[in-house]
Amino acid sequence: MPTLADFADRDVHTRRVTRETDTTGVDGVRARADRGLRWAVGALVTDPADRLLFVYEDDIWKLPGGGVETGETRQEAVCREVREETGVRIAVDELAAVTEVTVTDGDREATFFFGTYRGTADATALASDPGLDGESIETVTWRDSVPENCLDESLVRRLR
């Protein structure tokens, strides 16, 4: 398992965050870790007009992304996740940030890493029915600026 220092030495922005969740959230992170899946990824995707790609899910704006699956590289996972959530195919650029995320539920906790990559859209057409079945993505959109109510707003602004 890498440490944040491994990435700071590579000129990647690093940080630690703690997020309150529930038993299901902690158990989900632990179950993935038990299968050796300790990474999730997202992408700060831009288009030729320098707009940013966002998804709106669970009452908050987010960068598209999700978990790295068995046999995938982080770059393959971010391409898949962006395409599944938004319909947009991307070219993955550099790793911009690594966040060590600890989710907590009372005194229970679990930790994983989240890699944020820069990505460039191959085209700007968006999926009319975003996300996979069972996901709660309400909409996807291109934005000229970081929206209010954005998860990790300070990180997105910093990377912008």
C-alpha cells in the first residue's frame, strides 16, 4: 500500500480527508479493501472551450469517477467511470492529486485512496440517461466554473 509521501515526491498534490458516513459506507470500503481494491478515481475533464464536466448525484456536484475494479489500472478505471457516468470518452492526462480518505461511522472507520486525474474529452456529447442502473446520478453537465455545493470544491478549484 503506498503512502501519500510516495506521491508528494512525484509533484502530485496530496491531502487527507475524513468523511462521516454510515455503517453501510464503512462496510463497503472494508469489503473492497478485503478484495484488494483500495483505490477510487475521478477526473477533472475539460473540453475545447475549457469547460469542466460534472455529475449531480445525491444532492451534490461531483467530478465523475468511482472504484477501480480487479484487473484495471487506475487510468483504465477513470476512463470507464467517466464514460459510464457521463457518456464522454476521455484521454487521461496526468495524476493531479491523491487523497487519503477515511470514512467514519461513530468509532468505526475505513480508509482508501482517491486519485484525481486530469482528462481531455474526445467529444462533448453527454449521455441522455447518465450513470448505470442503480446509480443516483440525476444529471451531467459541462460548466464554465466550479458550481456551489461541489464535493471537494477547494481541490477542484486548486486543480482548475
